[in-house]
Amino acid sequence: MRSSSTRKNNSMKREYDFSKAVRGKFYRKGAELRLPIYLDAKVQAQLERLVRKNGKEVGEMVNQLVQKEMELIEKLT
């Protein structure tokens, strides 16, 4: 059973006061969404070895690998 202090910190209020809220405060026109991509630890280790071996940046290598994979998929479908 949870203590009342834990329950109090994890529960939502019945109502929130948005009277002083600002619509669009964090909106930035033209902002790009960049997806974070998380690799399996073994895959990342292999990728890091390849990067060191080929003298490239991780992002550059990942982009090349994904591009080649997409080309292959397009040819097969």
C-alpha cells in the first residue's frame, strides 16, 4: 500500500488553472522534428567500430546504411 504522501505526489488534480496560460508559447514556425533513434547495445558497438575504421561520423554512417536499406527495400517491393 502506498503512503498518502506518495499517492499525493503521483496523482493529478481534479482541475488546473489555465487562465494565465499563453497559447503557442513554444510554437516555432518551420521547426523540424528530429527523431531520436536508440540502437541495441551490440549494434551500436559494431557501428562505432565501423565508424572508427572508416573515419566517418556516426550520423553519416547511419544515414548511409539506412539509405542503402531503403533502396534495397524499394527494389524488392
